[in-house]
Amino acid sequence: MGRKKTNENVEVKVTEKKCGKCRELKLAEYFYKHKETKSGLSSYCKLCAKNYTTEKYLKSGYYIDYHKENQGKICQKSREFYQNNKESVQDRMAEYYDQNRDEIYQTNRRWAAKNKSKIRAGQQVTRAVLRGELVRPLNCEIPSCGRDVRVDLHHESYLDENLLKVVGLCRKHHKRRHSGDPDTVKKVRNLFLKKFGFNVNPEDEL
């Protein structure tokens, strides 16, 4: 909880503060501590500070380049941190969900309303796998990768005739495809062309 000093040098607890970005009045626990401010808290709430930093790095391109060059190192550190702090991480996740339950619910509803075709395609694939009509590959199907991990089944088109036309991608390449990485997009589309013999029209793709 933040503190500020009065003229009599008596510290007073700051229980609430208005965010300088979203202008919402929030509890002190939703702000990072900052020794150089009068309130002892940062100007932006944690959510706005995080969004500002993310936007700044995305505009500069630094984050994207760094992440590509250090993908393995970042993933390894994340796994190690989670394993060493599993209980505290799960507690924070549960706390965040409890504090933002309504917002998360509304966000999920909006996503579902805008992505009905994706949901239907995912359901069709899941049923096909359970019935044995579709076999999940054991490796990432991008030739230059071939990682022996549990793969995600990726759609490149959501037209009815293409609902069961999927390829297996490791989590790394699946994320890169959805983020629009040019090299990964090219590899995945070539994979679909080779495997199913069709190109993706702009109206059909993700």
C-alpha cells in the first residue's frame, strides 16, 4: 500500500488513487510502488502500465525481434519459473480470475460471437479425432521443425469442405502462424498446398 508524507512529516497511507491513463479510481494494490512519487505509487495502474509497455515494444519492433532470436531461452526460463513457483502462480491466476470474472466472461462471449466458424471447426476436428477419423500427427509437420511434441491441429480455411483439412503444428509455429510471421505463414501455406492441393483465398483464411 502506498504512503505519502504530510507537512508534519507524518506518513499517511494512500488507499486509493486515480490512474493517469484510464482515469479510474482504483485501490492502491492495483498500482506498482514508486519511491519518487508523493503517493509512493506509480502514475498508471498495473493494467495500463502493462498495456503501455507492450504497445511501446510492439511499435519499436524490439520485442518481436528479441523474442524470435531468444525463443528457446524465454520458454525455458518460463518453464523453470513456473515449476519453482507453481503454487504462487496458480494463486495469482485464481485471484485475477475472481477479480475480473465478469470482464473475462464478457470478453469470451464477444470472441465466441465473432468466431463461430472457428469454434465449429474446432468441434468438428475434436469429434473426428475421438471417432478415429482423424489422426493427430506425432510431430510438427513443418519439415524444418519436426519437433516430437503434442501438436495443435491448425486450420488454414474454415469453409465447410475444409473443416477436416488440418496440419499438426508445434506450439511455437502455431503461435507464429497466428501472429502473422511471414516466414511461418509461407511454410504453413506450402504445407497445405503439398498435403491437400489447395491455396487459401483471402476470404477463407484466418
